[in-house]
Amino acid sequence: MQRIRRRVVFLVLGIVICTLTVHAGFSFECDFASTFMWRGWDLYENRPAFQPSVTYAFGDSGLSVNVWASFILKDRDVDKELDEVDFTVNYDFQVSENLSLSVGMINYGYYFVHDYSFKDGNTQEFYITAGLPRFILGPAVSVYYDINLGKGLYVELSVGHPFTLTEKLTLELGASLGYNSKLYIDDSGISDLNISASLPFSTGRLRIAPSVNYTHVYLEPLYYEDGKKDRFWFGVNVGIN
């Protein structure tokens, strides 16, 4: 039964990715990453991931829906239960020329775990993001609250800035600082610092953005093997223009 469920999920994702993205309103992108980093955690323990994503935007309304998935690429015979498929409903709107807001809900789905049940294999998170795109470094603050499995709060402050290198090449630098309040842990405090550098370029309809990333964690439950607090990881994002 579990094998059938996995095949159904893969089939649905394949249909969505291969057919719907050609229609207006749909966009597709995928990431190949050296590991799956999420809010300071190395969820795949330094093993590569494939992460496709499909978004449908309802015209200029600001409303969109997204399906995002992550699949571990190494030791799948042992750890394929770590795969997940998430569904997001998002609404963007402009408060003023200097302030933009996003609100939404994410359903994290762990459909490949043994003895899957909806209650124990899904968790829901509500969020709000406030951005100041006209200010220097375009700062943004995001607040997430998990109401089921995580039952905690996560706050992220992010900044970023592009640097034009040539007419067709831009270096994009970004950084974020996270605060975890009992989200999957018993502690609260500054949890993780992330720094990234990306060099996107386009070829035909494809947009390709290789990146190098650095994560430093502050809370002990997030430490990596042998008590390490740092992780360098790499990724390539591919999208259809």
C-alpha cells in the first residue's frame, strides 16, 4: 500500500510538472542541492536533494498556490521516508509604495513514512512576511507558526542585494538570521545565520542560478555531527522563463 501511495504521488507530480507549466499562470522551477537545509537543520545529513516546485498565480490578484517537493538522492533504499511534498496558499499585496505583505498557509506532507496517517504525517504552518523593497538591502521579516507537529514559532530577518557584473550577469548576495521559539525543540533563541551568493544566467527559456551557501547554527539541538556548528552547501536552481 505504501509503495502504491508513493507511485501515485510521483505520478501526480510528474503530470503537474510536465503538462501544466506550459499554460499561462503556471511557473516551474527545481533545485539540486548538496543537502536539504531548513532553518538551520541539515535534514538530509549532507546528502543531495532534488526539489521541484510548481506555482499557479491567479492573474494579478496576488493569490497563488504552490506544490513543492524534496527527494533525497542518496541512500534512498534506507531513507526515502525523508521525502516530503508541501502545499502552499499565498496572498501578496502592496500596503504602500514602501511596504509589501504576504500571508499564507503551508501544509507540510510526509506521505512516505511508514504507517502514514494524516494527523501524524502532515503539519500546518501559518505565516506573514513584511518587506521593504525600496529600502537599502530590501529587508524583510517573516513570522511562521506551526499549529500541529512543530507547535512553535520561527522568525526570519532577511536582506539581499544584486550586483551587476555584465549586461547579462548579476551577482546576488543574501543573508538571513533566524529565531526559533520551541519549533520542534524545547529551546528558544537565535537559531541560525545563513549567507548565500548566487550567479544567475539565462539560456533560451531556462534561468539557471548556481549558488554557494553557508549556515551557522547557535542552538545546540541544531548542531551537526561531532558538535559542528557550520555547514557549507551548494545548489543549482533551474527555472522556466
